Amino acid sequence: MTAVTTRPGLAPRLTALTKIVELGPGRLDQKVLSEASALLTRAGERLKLSSEHTVVALAGGTGSGKSSLFNAISGLELSPTGVRRPTTARTHACVWGLEGAAPLLDWLQIQWRHRFARASALDKGESQLHGLILLDLPDHDSIRALTDTEADRLIGLADLVVWVLDPQKYADASTHRRYVTDLAGHDAMTVFALNQADKLSTEELAELVIDLNDLLRREGVEHPSVVPTSAVSGRGIDSLKSVISGAVSRRRAAIHKLEADLRRLERRLTETMPVGEALSAPASVDEARRLGLTDALCDAVGVPAVGEAMENVYAERSSRWVGWPYPRWLAKFRPDPLKSLRLDDVSDEIRGITTGSVSAQAAEVSNAVQALADGLTVGMHPVWRTAVHRAARSRSSQLPKVLTEDLTEVAPELDRVPGWWRILKIWQYFLVGAFVGGLAWLTVGLTVPGQLPASLQLLGDSAALPWVGLMMASVLGLGALSGIASRNFVVLGASRERERLEREMRRRVAAVSETMVVEPVERELGRHHAFYSAMRGLSG
Amino acid sequence: MNTAMDDGRPESPGEQTLSFRAFTDESAAPPEASAPDEETPVPASASEPSGEPSAELGASSSGDEPSDEPEAPSDERSLDEPEASSDERSFDEPEASSDEHSFEEAQAPSDESAASSDEQPSDEPEALSDEVDAPSGEQPSDEPEAPSDEEALGGAEASSDDEPAGDAEASSEEEPEAWAELAELAAPADDEGAGDEAAGDEPADDEPADDEPADDGLRLADDEPEGSADVRPEPSAWHFPDPQAEQDSDDAQAVHAESAEPAVPAEPAELVGAEQAAVERPPVRRVEPLPPEMVAALTAALDALRESVSDLRFGLDLPGAAEARQARADLLAQLKDYVLPRVRTNTAPALIVVAGSTGAGKSTLVNSLAEKNISRTGVRRPTTGIPVLVCHPDDRQWFTKGDLLGGMRRIDKPSPEDGIGSLVVVATEKLPQGVALLDTPDIDSVVEEHHEIAHRMLDAADLWIFVTTAARYADAPAWNLLRLAKERGARLAIVLSRVQPKAREVVLKHFVRMLTEYGLGEVDRFVIGETKVVDGRLPDHEMTDLRLWLAELSVDEDRRAQAVHETLNGVLDSFRTRVPALARHLEGQVAFRTELRADVEAAYMSALAEIDKATRNGMLVHGEVLARWQDFAGSGDLMRTIQFRKRGRSGRQAPERVTAFRSALRAGLESVIVAAAHRAAEEVVARWRHRSELGGTIGAGLERPSDELVRHATRAIAAWQEHVTELVRTEGVAKRSVSKFVSFDADSLSLIFMVAMFSGGTVEGVPHRLVNALLGAESLRGIGAKALSDLRARIGMLFDEESMRYVQALDSAGIPDESTATRLYQATYNLEVAR
């Protein structure tokens, strides 16, 4: 029972199947999934049980002579035969070589009283049958079988199935449609015994065998092995025995059967979920898509607009601090239309608007997430597409809130007043003061020359007046110049600030999207990839 | 089937008694009378017919129950007499009776069985005695009790429960089987002895060992064929070809009549009156041809029905749609092929359709009856693919030219190139007039087209001959067909062929029991042994009964007409359920479609509501819109919107900022719409998928909004914004006091207005106060209402376009016509009225 060494190929495929069963729920059709897990269980159980035994089941319609054949092969009248239809209602088993067979029989759920053993001593010259467990199944096509799935169950469990057909029923839909068409790939595990051959003449038999072969080939059994038998005359029993003993002595029928079952399941799986191009679908969210998502989320938050707004608002507001004060004072004298609308306080409120923080727009956020999922799932199976979408949206209800909170921390305070603005304002006022001082000097110098106390003689010095005038002009010019210069500095600083801000915001948006969108999506994509890798692994 | 034998035990006596009744009811009444005379001493004679299969049928139903009530008087009787007498008799009779063949045969087994039945007095005293009484009238003492209480009870209850059990006991238990084999091995003489022994033992201990009764029954059954050849043909409903003794036609007739009589188990009243019934039976209700006016009415009603059925379309592939389509096709075919022609000319020859499993020997049977190799036979399965009709030359005209099976192309010879839809018509003088045989393809081979043809043929049949074999009689397809026959109320005859002589008894017994369980115990049955088929035909002696049956049908116009009429009635009856079933399915489709439509409506309604909410609760003033608004307000543009008139330079402000603000608003609104549309699309498909698999199929590829949605939405919102600007420009001039000296930029103001609108009606924010001050509350309300309704209308149109995709998908799947269902009900009603 060295599972891995003696069963190469089967183990990795079963591992792949395990993976599929693990990943399947919610993705795979429930029926296929349960079939797969049933096969997995069955394979596990069968491989655990005696590999020295080969379970051969005689299956067929009622009246085709399963029990007679069973008795003929075993050489004992073990299973009652009869003319009433259906005759056998319980499976009978005959074992060649008992040791280790009991758990297998338990697993097959054969009742104790229907178990028989051929002691090896009896079987001189039948040693090649050692290890055979022959099952005589109930029929699958009578009205009794409508409510009894025993035959179905054991046909599924047996390592080798001998279909017992007879000249009357060999083309019955109940056999072919339900079982044989399912058998493609099970050639090695299926033998067709054309029983009751004694009822036919030689020519008829030949014709019939040809017809049966054709029929089976049409149904996908590539190399049907048809053995004409007659339980009555004993004809063909030996060749059937040798076919069975061949399978029994190789001890590999169970593995072949499981492999064939795997192949069939694989076909069903690929029918419902073709591997196709699925593996070329992205297994992770690549850089471009992450960038795309971040961009879209930034748009949803309005990052560029926030930056722009900051720049504009700073430029506008700075002029009140660092700008040349004279035009501002002039503007105050202009009538305010708001005042005429009796909306004086609105201007404060408008200033209040700019204190509002950033926030994310929920609809745009959900569209951004949707777009990412759409892009990732192009060409995916609808089930997986839905799954990826669901994963992407798994936290999208909190996403706008989280984004808003996270970005508020870095949002610019639009009503912030930097210190140097204040200094510049003082400087501007100082210049204004200087200008006013100069003006006073000029006034004094021009109006009261010579009447000033000596200490103030200088003011009356007319020779100095042109210089004072020049100085005043310079002060005015300096004010204007420094206003322009510092405004330029503000703009420059704002644009630098904007860049920094946008970078920071993008970084934060990217971080949030990583944890809240990309991670769940990648989990699902990984699942998708693992599933299809397993599917490929299943095909071996 | 391995049930406990105890259950089975009461059965055997029951069977016997019943069988007796069955026997007596029917033809046998007069001979019966004489029988007891001969064997007067034994009251047990009453239980004569016992051993045979047919008997069981009836028996099983009534017999099992009484087991609980051993009745003293009957016990004794049965105890005493049978032992002694039955043995002897069973020895004697078979040999002695060569002339009164059928009769004697009946007797012989019956005696034996009598013995056996008596052996279990404890089980069945009551039933036994009753039955004994009923026909023979000899034991008045028991009579009062029997039919009234126990029997009634038993009849009602017992029938269904115990039968299978009994069945099992007899058939599949190993032990009895073994016993039987033993018995077979033993010489016939010993056999009898064994029987005696058993008989002797059992009465002694009231509760005999479990298996003994079963054994007995079995052994008896086995004995009969083995022990004495004469015993074989039995007075059952079975028609046995009897190679040894020529059965004269009278005999056959008699047997036949009896078989026709329904066995109706479980009816004590009938039991008693069985004799009477048998006597009264002959005056069969004469079936008059339908009066012309009724024919006209029926034809009209049927035509109407056909029309409304052919109008049916099941577009949606709901579960059951395939069946409904099939049912519709079947119904149409049957109306055209059979019902209409049959109603128009109800005197036409009867069409007997031979149907059954592949390899059952249908073609062989038809060939043998026609004494001509008209239908190919062989070992290949399936053999027959094209139906073959055989009739008397005089009837040929009717079948070649008539409307019956009008859709089938008539050909003279089967050839490979004639596909489905052809019908070979062959005339032969060997077949009696007035009946035609139709050999059909199988019902259960791998070639599934055959099943369809076979069913179509059966739909057109006046009588069905169902052929099965000893190897097949328990096959599920066969019983499905029988059930169909029963449902349709078709007249049925069953042929069990390929019966091996040694298996005959067991198989027949079992088969008949199964038939009875199925409620088909009373149909005509024929047995054909396993014989060498020579040249595709069976030996003549096997065919005698069937020939007679056919001849009888041919000669006896009444019987034929009755059979034809019954089948026709059965078919018309079946319309009562089949047509409304179709109508119901159609209604289901209509309802389903309505539901799907409602799903679409609901999803898009909720999407609209969602958008409505988003435009009111300030959700739109987030993200970029908010940033742009801050920009707009903070950069002083907001202030510059309003200017004094005559300032000369009407403050044209930075246009790019207004444009950006405008497009931000548009993008925000658009994203809300797109998100809602996404949700709606997913919702529709999810709902559809949830409803049924079909919903998922129809909705495939529709789980996303259409590609044009974004483009259309952009266009719609841009147009709306234009519209709002226009509204502000044209209608926003209200406040005279303001407009005299203040002017505003309509573009900007409309944006402020939108922000005011989207940030919610309750918030007394800046935008609100601004527009309010500028435009005045009244005109603001007017503009607000107009803008909102316009927005809704535009989004509504967008969503209409979207939901049209679903409607189209639904339509392309097929639109059921709702009125057709009503018309169907009407047509069914009219048909009933016409009948």
C-alpha cells in the first residue's frame, strides 16, 4: 500500500481534485461539486482498503442472467436464479481469497448473509482469480429499480464492471443512455458479456456481436470488449473468467477505475468551467491597474481639484496679507453688491466654505471599484466574475468614509496664515508708516521752513526735501515690489505645497485602496488561479 | 423484496379464494355449478381455482386481511375435509378429464389449492368461506357475516399493503425457491405426497412455520405444470395455447368473456353478486353509431380545440416547457391522426397497435398473425423502425386514403431511405375484416426516435396489444407504457411471449400479480411460449388464441365498436386533464414573464429612487464637486458673480474655473447615475437568476449596463445643465428691486443654484441664500421644481433605454399569448358540452 510509489499519477491528480473541492463551493455547480467530493471520498476510501482485491460487478437489466453468470463463474449456486422478474434484489458477493476483504465488503455495504467465500483450497487452477470480489448486482431497469439505487451505487464503486447483456435487451436505452454513454474512457474497466448466447444460432450470434460492437463504438466506447457467454451451456465462461482474472492479477483495476472516474469528472468539470484562457487571467492586480484605481479614487476624492483650489485660495488670500495695502484700501470704498442685497455676512460664510475638508464621493468610489473589477475579469467565467466583483465590493460601503477620514488628516487648511505673511504685513505697514513719515517731513519742510526747533532743523532743510521725496517714492515702490514678490513666493509655495499635498493624498488613497479593495480582489484572483491550476493539474 | 414471510402467509389462501371468484364470475359459472355436484362432499371444492396466477390478483386484494379472525365453523370444515379429499382428487382428475377439458383443468388445480388453502385455516377462514358461498351458494350459514363486516373491511384495506409482501415471499426468497427446486426434482407422485403431508401438518398447529404456506403455494404452482401436463391450461384470464387439446372456439369464447370482466377485487358486494353479474353480462350495451348532429358538434368542438392547441407557443424554456411542447405536439398529432377521423367515421375498422419493448417479438407476432412476412424480424435490436400496418384487402382503402394517421406517408414496402413519417401498408386476406394490425417500433431501445413513433402510433390506436416477454415483464419502460394506457383509458390486450414452459407458472403468476397491483388485472392476456421462430413466424398453435380474439373482434361488430368507442372516450376523457395542463403551463409562462418584467421595473424604480435621494441629501457635494466649490468660493469668483450694473466691465471671470466646476458637477451626477445603473443591472439579473435557471440564461450578458450608458448620461446631464442655465437666465429675473442695480452671470449662478439644489433643501447655506436673494423665493421654487423634474425625466429616459434591453431579451425568448390559455379552457369546455 505504498500509495505514492505504486500509484504514480493518481496522487497528484487527487491532490488537484482536493484543491478543486476546497475552492469550489460557491463557484462550482452544486451537483458537480458534490460529485467531485464523492469521488474524492470514494478514492480515499478505496485506496485505503485492500489493494489486493479487485471488485468486479456483474451489472445488467433484469433477466439478462447476472445471477446465472455469477453462479457459473463461482461454480456454486450462490445467488438464486429464477424466472420471475426481477429476481435479485440484494447484491451477492463472492470472494476469492478472504484475507483483507472484509473491510472492503463492509465498504461496499454487502450484507453479511450475502457474502460468500471461495476458499483457495477449492480453486485448484483458479489461483489467478485470487483477489477477486465478484458482485451480483440487482438490475437497474425494472420497476423495482426505480426506487432502489443499489445497482447504481455499486456500479459506481466497482473496480471493473461486467455488463451482462442479452440478445433481447442489449440495445435498451435504460442501459445505454444511463450508463454506457457515460463510460467513454472506462474501456479498460468495462467488459460486455453477451449472455444467453445459447439462444442464438452461430450466424445470429456473429451478427449480433458485430451490431453490439458498432453500437458501443457509436456511444464512445472505443475498444469495446464483448464476450459472448452462456451461463446455461457454459460457453464463454472461461474467456470471461480469463478477462476478469487478467484484471484481477494485475491488481490495478481499482486505480484504473479511479483514473477513469477522474477523467470523467474532469470532463464534466471542464464542461461547466473550461480552463481555456482562464490561467492567462491576472493572478494579481498589476501596477497599471493599481495606478488606475488610485487615479480613479483620487478623482472621486477630487485630489487635483483640492490642490488647485488650495493654490487659488492661497493666492487670493495672501494678497490681503502680503500684498500692497493701498489697492485694498481703495477697494473698500467701492460699494459691495452683497451689501445692497443685504447679505453682508455672506462674505464671512464664503470664507467659511473654504474651511470645509475633503471628502469622497460614494458613487464615484463605487464606479472606480467596479471599473477595476471589470478590467480584471474580462474573459472570466461569469461565476468567477461575480465572485471578483463581490470581493472588490466587499468593503466598498466603508470605503468612502475611510477615504474621507484618512485624507482629512492631510487636507490643507485653506484659512491658514503662515508667519511670514504676518511679517510681510508688518513690513508693508512699516513701509506705509515710512511713507506717511516722509509725507509729514515733506509737509513740514515745505510749509514751515525755519520755524522749527534746532533739533528738528533737519526737517526743514529744503536741500533734503528732494531726497525725502525720492525716499518716499522708493518706499512706495518697495511696498509694491515686495507685495508682488511675496505674492509670487506665495504662489510658488502653494504650488510646491500642492505637489506635496497631491503626493501625500495619492499615497494615502493608494494605501487605503490596497487594504480595502486590492487585497480582497487579489485573494479572489488567487483563488481563481489556484482553482484553474488545479483543474490543469487534474488533467494530468 | 425480501420481506418477512409471515406477511406472505395469509396471502396464499386469499389468492386462492379470490381466484376462485374470478373464475366463477366469469364464464365459468355454469360449469362451476356442475363441478360442485360432482365433488359435492367437499365444501372445499369451493376453493377450486386457487392455484393459478390470475386468481391471485383478485385474491390478494381481498384475501390477506381476514387472517386475524379464525372462525370456528369454517375452520373445522376446512380442517376436516380437504385433506382427505383433495389428495385423491388431485390424483384422479387430471387423468380422468380429457373431454371437459377446460373445465376439469380448472378443477384440478383448484382442488389442490383447496387443500393448501385449507391448510391455513387460521389465516383465512372467513374469506374462504365467503367466497365459497358466493358462487356456489352452498354454505348459507357463513354468508351473513362474511360479506358484511370482515370482508368489507378486508376488501377495503388489505388490497394494497400485503400484496407486494406476498409477492416477495413467493418470488425471491431463497428458501422457497430451494424448496421448489426440491419439489421439481422429486417425482410427481411424491410430490403429491409431500403436499399431503404439508396439508396434514399444518392444520394441526394453528400457527405453522413461516415458510410453509409459502412453500406450499409455490410447490403447488410448480407441481402443476410438472406433475401433469393436463393441468397446465388454467381457467384464468390467460389464453393458453394448448397444443395437446384443441380448444374449441366456444371454450375460448368463454374464457375470453371472463377475462373481459373486470376482476374488481375488494368489493364484497360484487363478490356476492358476482354470479349475477356474470349472468347479466351478455347484454352488452349496444354501441350505436353516433348521430350525425352529435358528430358535427363534436367535430366542431374538436376543430376548435385543435386550433387553439396549435396556437400554443411555449417560448420560455421553463422547467416543463419541453414536456409541454411534446404534450402539445402529441395532442395535435392525436387529434389529427386519430380523434378527428375517428369521430367523423366511427364505423371504420379498428386499428390494433402492437407495441412493446425491443426484442419482445412484435414483428414476429404480426407476421405470424398475418401469415406473411411483412415486417422484418431479426436478432438485431432495435429491428423495426418504420411502422407496418396490416389489414384485410377490403379495409385497405380506408387505411391508405383515410384521415387516420393522415400525417404519415403511405408506402408499400419498407426501404432504408424512407425515414420517419412513413407507414407501410400491407393487405392480407389472412387477417379478418374490420381489424388492422399495426407493428410499431420499440419503446425502449437506444434509438429514441422509435419511442416517439411508437407513442404516436399508440395515440392513434383503437386497441393496444402490448407485447412483453418473460425476461422483460418487470422493465420500467413497459410499465410506463401500461400506465399510459391506463391513463388514456385505452382498450388493452397484453401478450407475454417467450415464456419458457418450465417457467410458465411462476412467471405468469407473478406478472398477473403485478398487473393487478397496477389495476390492470382485468385486461385480456395471451401467453406465447418460447418456441423456435421459423422464418420470422411463430408456430400456428401458439397463435390460436390471438387469432380467435381477432376473429371475434372482426365478427362481433358490437364488441369492436364498443372497444373503439371506449378508447375514443378514454382519449376524449384524457383531454380533460391534458388540455388544461397545457393551459396551466402557458399561464405559468405568462406569469413568469410578468414576474421578470416586474423585476426589471422594480430594479430601475429603486435605482431612480436612489438617485433621487443622492440629489437631495448632499451626497453629490463631495469629492471633486466640493473642491471645485471651495475653489470657486474661496478664489473670489463667487463674489464676482454678482456685479453692479453699468460697471462697464461686467466681471467676466476666469472661464476655466467655471467650466471645471460645471464639469465636476456633471461628472458627479453622472457617476451617481452610472453607479445606480450598475446596481440596477446586477439586481435584475440576480433576481432573474434567483427565480429560475431560465432567468439566468435570459439575463446572461445583461449584468452590466449598456456601453452607451455613460455617453448617454453625459449628454443628458450636459443638456440638463444647459436647461438649468437657460431657466436661470430667462426666469431668474424676478426680483425687480435687485435687478435694477445688480447683474449676475447666469452661467455661474446656475452652478450655484445646482449646488444649492444638491446640498439639500433644508440647509440654509451660502448658495441657498445667494440664489434666494438674487432670484426671489418664488421664482427659485419654480426653477427648482422645473429643474428637478427635468432631471428626473432625463434619467428616466436613460433608464427606460436600459430596461428595454431586458424586455427585448425577454421578447426574443418568446412571448406567450395570454388569451390562448383562456381559449383552451373554453375549447375543453365546449368539447365536454358537445359530448
